[in-house]
Amino acid sequence: MSLLSNLSIVLAALLIEAAIGYPAPVQRAVRHPVVWIGALIDRLDVRFNRASLPESRRRLNGVGALCVLLAAAVVPALIVQASLFAVLPWAAAALLSGIAASSLIAQRSLWRHVAAVAEGLETEGLAGGRKAVAHIVGRNPDSLDEAGVARAAIESLAENFSDGIVAPALWCAVAGLPGIAAYKAVNTADSMIGHRTERHRAFGWAAARFDDLVNLPASRLSAVWITLAALVAGEDAAGAWRAARRDARRHRSPNAGWPEAAIAGALGLRLAGPRIYGPTRVDDAWMGDGRAEATAADIRRALRVYRAACGVQIGALALVAGVVMVAVRGVL
């Protein structure tokens, strides 16, 4: 597929998903593609990650399972996209491919889940905030005060902007529907088995490392989008870029620090820092050098930056598509 076709697909996907999300009737009828991916991961985990196997064999099986998962995601997507462009006019094929790709982007659902935390804090106080934030973070919500709940929501917004929106869009622009399907398969595998637990340390090693690799360019790009969005939203763009460059490398994740530091700098906050996941305390570095006492109002500010960042990404992709179209016409 051509770069222009891929850019058209991702632009259609982003606009469609922003407008309607993943419709509930479709979800009830066929469920979500991530559910299908998750079901395959579960089966591979049960079959090839038996506790009786030595760790070296489980790690090798994890590599094989990742290859199976990628094939299961890429081959159908490749067939669908190639078939659409073979039998339909170009614009119709790009639109239908974009509709399929839109199911693998999470702009609306991320907004909804994070906004629910702000609403919970505003209407029900700490109990409401804890209940809402439990749906989007892995840490123990009972260990969080109101500022901790607000910080957790903003951190999740920033990290998932990179993982759930920028990265899928980037890989769709690079490789079309197969690219976004492959990315979503890897990212789902990382979220399910890419943990340093006794069960998944070996089997999930390949998924976790590959997820770090494929998210590396998007995490840096997400910091750029957040910085530009801060300018649009009236927040501190210079602070966003300064915090990203200074603090991102100190995060325990090779990628999450970039969007988290950028949004912390934009809002004048400190994010990340020491946190509790289940029974485990994680002494992570702080992102940003502002105040740690975040509030529901700060979540609302973060959502405004997030909405602007989504718009910035769409605008940038449209600009690139326009340049490519002019170049193609010039060649022809």
C-alpha cells in the first residue's frame, strides 16, 4: 500500500472514532477486537506457559506465542485491506479500512474514563474518585488521597494517549490496517502477560520487550503533540518540553515518562513519584517540578490539553497527507 493510502486510512479512523467511538450495538453483536486478541493470548498462555516447564522453555514459548499472535492479527488485516482496495474505488476502500482501524483507537473511551474520575471527585469526593480511577490504573486506589487520585488519572491520560492513540495512529500511517492490528496485538499482549510476576516473567518477556520497542517513537512524538497542545490550550508549552527533556529518562518505563513529564510540565504539576501497585511500593522518579497536590480541576485542564493534542495529531497527519499528495501529483 502507498503512504498516501495509509495516511488516508488513519485520518479516517481518527475522525470516525472521535465522532462515534466504538458503537455499543456493534460491541454487543461482535464484541471488540481487543477481546478477540485477548482470548487468543489467554489460550496461548494456558497452552505454552505451564508451570512445569523450565524458565528457558517458557521464554522461548513466549517468543513463539508472540509470533503466532502477530500472524493472527496481521494476516486477516492484510487480506481485508488488499481486498477492499482491489474491488472498490480508492476513496471507498480507504474509508472502509478506516472504519475497521477506528476500532483499534481509543480517543473517546479514554476521555470518558478520565472525565469520570474528575466527576467522581467533584460529586462524591474521595470515594467517588477512587471508584472511578480503579477502572484505569493498576495501583491500589485505597492507598490514594484526593491528590493521588487526580495525579493517577492524569498520568493514565498521558500514558494512554501515547499507547492508545499516538502509537496506533503512527503504525497505521506506516503500514495501514496490518500495522495498527499488529501494534494492538503487541500492546494487548504486554498488558496481559508482560508483567514481572513469577508466572509471566519468562513467558511475557518477548511481548514486554517488543512493546517497549514499538512504543518508543510514539512516546517521543506524544510529548511533541502535548507540547504543541499546551500552546493551543493556553498552558505552559515551554514547561512541557523542558520537563519532557529533563525528566522522561528517569522514569522506570523507557516510554511512559515522555508523555507524563510533558503533561506535568504543561500543567505545572509533579506526576509519577512513589506509588503502590497491589502490595508493592514502587519508588519512581517525579515527572515535573510543580505542585503534587493535583485536583479535579487539574484533571479537567489535562483533558483540555488531551483534546487539543488529538487535534494536533490529526492536523499534522492531514498536513503530511497533503504534502504527499502534492508530491505524487508533481511526479505524475
